[in-house]
Amino acid sequence: MSVSSLPSRPELSRGELKIFLGYAAGVGKTYQMLVDAQLMKEQGLDIIIGYFEPHNRPDTIAKTEGLETVPRKIIEHRGARLEEMDTGAILRRNPQICVVDEFAHTNAPGSPRAKRWEDVMILLDAGITVLTSMNVQHIESLNDQIWQMTGVRVRETVPDWVINEADDVVMVDLTPRALLNRLERGVVYPPEKVRAALQNFFTESNLIALRELALRQAAHQVEDQREELQYEYPAIVPNPNRGKERILIWLTDDPAAAMLIRRGRRVADYLQSECLAVAVSDDHRDPKAKAQLDRHLNFSRNMRITPEVISAKDAAAAVADYARNHGITQIFVTRHVPDLLKLVRLVRDLQVTIVSERPR
């Protein structure tokens, strides 16, 4: 979806989603997004700013000049006045295109929806095309990998299925050395925050690794578009590997199951395969363990993996039978599942991947 390929859309069709992807604050995602927005306005398209975070960056702020901006919504919470995007006002305005900064943002308590990406889904369903920005570390399935690389656990994430539904992902690139120069000059953060940033997240090794991840993600999106072409025109671009793998995630109350879900989803997306999840019920499970399992089940649904809960006394045998009945080729488990060795014996012809959380 280029600037020139955004025609007016039929009244009831879904809007298009264009993501400007970076690997850290300050690489220029919002700036480039606003450059594109200005070009669209020059082409006569009806475009507005639904939400913009200036971060006191004059060059970026200047790019909003002449663009209509929808006022933010004020939400009262514990005596504080918090500002959020006013999705209702945008829907009433009904533009062709809307600019929405910080896609992964968590909305203030009391907002109609928990996450800004959920607000964007509402706009898309209303036929509004959205330009938005985010960093690669906010992709849910990369959460554990980012933590291992940087020592920072990113709390605001976007499910992979949302990213995969994007019509266009634009990688906004800047070399780590150039980004560090911008940081040291005070372009990215105020001077009092620069030293802490340089000593923690913004080390050169972290930035190099994050940039590589972002480049791979952008390449992955291009490959997804190629896969869509293969699906629609198989005689032109044959794809003999499509649909050969089926992944099953065995969910338990193990805290590491969240990491397991992310890993399984990532591998399934890479292989273009179906991903399933199963949990074995236990009537004697204590309330704390049951609550933990319920969280994993809900997280699985959020990642577009529909879990199934089955009743059985022999958990390993039940999972093995489930895998056989559903044509599974790979099973993902944590090291703490019950009777792991028994499961491996029962499914000798299947691949069992034991995912463990590495200590930092």
C-alpha cells in the first residue's frame, strides 16, 4: 500500500492498515508516517490525525502542520486527568484515513477498550484506513526473545495476528550509531534521561540486535504477501510446503506456558501452519493453579490459538491421543508438564519441542 495506492474506499469495505515499524524510539517512525500523511493530503485524500505523541521533537511536530487533529478524550482516574484517543469522535468525523501514533499503547483505566490497537480495529471495521507506528519489541511472540537480549520485559504488546493483518509494513531504518548520536544530542529524550538510556536499553549491542529483528520482521511480512499470492494464484507460484505442519501446544499452569504460547505462535506463523492448544482438566487443581491455567487459556485465545480443555486421568496419553486425532506434527511443551517422558514415548514419530525459560 503506497501513498499513491490509497483510493477512496467503498462505504462498507474495511479500511487498510499501514504500520511504520522501527526498533527503538527515535528512529523516525512517526516522522515518516507524517511525511506520508502530508503527501496523502496533497493528493486530495481526506486524512486526519487521531492521535499524535509529540515527545517535544520540533521536526516531528512541524510535520503535523495543516493536518486536522481530533481532540483527545479526557478520562478521570483516581484524581488524575488522562488523555486518550477519542475513537468515537473519529468515527463521527469519518475520514478516509486516520493517523494513530503508538499502536501498542495501553489505554487508561476506564477506557472502552484496553489497548489502542483495539481502537484501531474499530476504525478499520468502519472503513477508515489507518497509518500507525510501533517498535519490533512490541510484537507479542518476540517478548521472551527481547527480554533475553536486552534484560527489559516489554509490557505493552500487540498480538501477532494483528500485525499479520496489516496491508503494508514499512521498516523505518536508522543505523544504531546514528541513533546513539541523536540520543546523545538530546533529540530523542530530555538530557536528564539520556545517561540512563545509554546505560540500559540503548546500548549499541542491544540496538544492533533489535535492528536485525526488525529487518527480519519486515522481510517476514514481505514473504507473507508472497504467500498470499501463492494461495490466490497457485498455478503461477507453486508452494508445495503449504499446510504440511500442524503445531499443538500443551497448556498447563506452569508460569512458563505464556512463553510457550508465544514460541508456538511464532513458529506456526513462520511455517504457515495451523496452531492448536490443549489443556487437561484436573478436578483436584488448587484455586491458584486453576487461575494460572485460565490466564494461559485466555492468553492463547488472544494470540488466535483456540484452546481445548479435555478431561482425562492420564494427561500424557490424552495429549498423545489428541495429537493423533488432529493430525499434529509438532508438540510444544514446557519441561514441567506431567509425564513428559511418557509423552515422548507415546509420540515417537512426532517432534516434541521442550521450551524452557533461560535464566539471565
